[in-house]
Amino acid sequence: MIDRRRLLIGAGAAGLLSSPGASFAETGSAGCVWPPPGWQQNGFPSRRWVNILFVHTNETFKDIYVEDGVYSKPQVEKFSHVVRDFRANEWKLMDPRLMDLLFVLHWKYCKDEIRIFSGYRSEATNANIEGAAKNSQHIQARALDIHLDNVNNDEVALDFRNIVYGGVGMYPGREFTHMDMGALRRWVG
């Protein structure tokens, strides 16, 4: 179990609290505001959830993965299996801080579901992906390629450059954002 105090994005999440965001949910609910009520006073929530669809298999993960500030290893394992290398049918335990980034995306953009294009990749699969870095963070289970419906994903990448202490890749016209927990770097692919 990893204590929430070890979360590297905490300071970055606080930085997002001062940025403007969506004022209503996809459903039109006036209750979806950024920053969420209470985050500035109470800090990053100690109970967190994500709702994702892995587009290649249509598998979903919709569950709580942090309770009382502690990551649930079985839930992180379940999430990791969903975002596995579907070509090789292999999985590795994903860095749970990626789930925290997804949690922030749910709130920041008022999205119930986030689509995942890529999570863990085996070395063999990664070698066959056009433009993939040889030592990709995907191989280390420390990266996600994500898509938000009806949102400019280039703007998502620009927004996340302010909070992710790791890699953020923008892919104009390709409708996804790369985020990882590796060294601090930014790129346009």
C-alpha cells in the first residue's frame, strides 16, 4: 500500500485548483465545478475513483481505488489488467499515481468516462508501434494514452503540462494525450 503523502502530483493538483475549468457536467448538472468544493480547504480527497474504457477490448474499470488515503492493491491490479498489452495479453502493475491523474481529469473536465488508448506495453509490442520511444514508460507500466470525448485533447495536454511531474505528450490531430511518471519532459508528436 502506498500512502497518499507519497503522491508526487499533490503540489501540481493544488496548482490546478486556481485554474478555470468547466462550469457544468456533460449531463448539464450545475454541480460540476472546478475546482471541486472543498479541495482547497481539505486537500486532495482521501477517497478516489476512476471510470475508464479501454478502447481496444471494450473492458471497463469503474471503482474506488483509494480509501482513507491508501491505495487498494487489488483495485490497482484490476485496473492494470484492464489497460494491459492486449496484443500480447500481458500486464504489469501500473503506477497508481496515473489513476490519480485520471481522477483529476474526471473533475477538471466533468467527464464520467475516460477512454484509454494505451497502458502497459510489452517490449515486443512497443517495438512494433510507429514512433514509440525505445525505452517507453509504457514498458515500465508508468504511462497512459488517454482521450476525452468532446474535449480538445491538445488543450488537455497543455493543461497537464502544469501539473504532471513526468512526461506529457501532445499529438495534434490524433485525439489523445500521453502522460507518464518518468522524467520531467514535454513534447509534440
